[in-house]
Amino acid sequence: MSDNIMTRQGYEDLKEKLRRMTVYDLQEIIKEMQIAAAHGDLSENAEYTAAKEKKSFIETRIREVEQRLSNARVIDTSMLTSDRVVFGATVLLQDEDKGEEVSYTIVGIDEADVSLGKISLSSPIARAFIGKEEGDSVAVKTPGGVRTYTIIEISFK
């Protein structure tokens, strides 16, 4: 699978991030540079140098995000159906080691956020679940050791 696959929501969120960087972040840095430049000799002006470095960083990040968007393969997960775990699936799991339920949605690299229950398609946990069905028990290698999960439900939003 493409490493630039993303959900429609992830694509829209990345577009908004690009807009914020170009409209707000970059303009704010330019203002910082103008204020710092007003202090005089630029060759010995640490504030100007720092602002210039920040500008370079944000411009690089803008180009990266533009590239990610232009090469994105967007999947509308609301149109998906499957009895197996695939990209875009929300998987309700029983953590057999802790005895509690957890839910993960398998998304693209750019939209992964474990605190929101979104895991990257390339993560070890997602890779372990791809192709599995409801009722399957899956052992996942984690930094803390092997964890066992049972798939309770697979859904698409």
C-alpha cells in the first residue's frame, strides 16, 4: 500500500494545516524578521537570525505538506465495507492482558494520533490486524512485550 494513503478527513485536516502555516505561521515569522531587522546590524542580530531560521524551517515544512497533498491517495472510508480489517476500519478490541476494550481506527501516516485512537497503517499494531476478522485473536509485539487482542467488531465511519 502507498505510504501516502489517507482518509478524506485526514486530507482535509492536512489542507487546513497547510493553510494555517502559509496564512498565519509564515506571516508571523515575517513580522518577527521585520521587527528584528529594525534593531540594526543584521550580521550581529541574534533575533533576526533566529527568525530567519524559523522562516526557513516553516517554508521547508510547507513544501513537504504540499508534496504530501499532491501525492495523496484519498480513500472515502464511509464507502468501505469489509468483514476484514483494512485501511479505514475502526476496530473494537478486547485487550486480553488488561481485560479492557480499546478502539483504533487505521489511518494514514499524516493523520495518526494514538491519543485520539488513530493508528498509522504502517504501525506494528495496525499491520498485525490487517486482514483479520471479528473473533480473531491477535498477538502484537510491543515495546512492553507481546500483547494479545481479540477483535470484537470492525466498522467504518
